[in-house]
Amino acid sequence: MSRAPQDIILQPLISEKSTRLLKENKYVFKVSPTSNKVEIRKAVEEAFGVRVDNVRTMHVRGKNRRWRGRITGKTPSWKKAIVKLKQGESIDELGV
């Protein structure tokens, strides 16, 4: 792996859906847009010391926004990864 895990995994995502996915042993991360599933798997295994079962990725498109009624802009697009761990594994460092 040419990049460090901190360059691939940008931050964990905490939302209602991601806390529901914890029951299925799935964790959600914001990842680098240029990373692929193999790199994400290796980064999670190296950073947290767990075994990964499956990785699903998706691109989240930026939304058009208006400020003060007239000024328009766009929020940035980003990439999300849902990582399923093997049976009996968990990530305690996230504190969720």
C-alpha cells in the first residue's frame, strides 16, 4: 500500500443510519475519492487491527445551496464507504 491509512480514511460518519448499521457489524467512513475497495480494506485492517469481510463504496454528490436567497453555490462531492467486519470483530476506538 503506497498511502498511509490516514490518507485513505478521512473520518468516521456518525448518523442515525450508521448507528443502525452497527447492529449488523457495519461501520461507515468518509474516504478519499481516489481510493478503491482494496485500499480501503487494507487501511481499515491496518488502522484498527480488525478483519474486514466486505466493503461497499458510493459517491455522494454535492448539493446546490443558496445563501441569503440570491448567492448560489454547491457543497463538495465526496466518497463514502460502508465496511462490514467479520463475525466477532468490532472497532472500540470509535466510541459509538
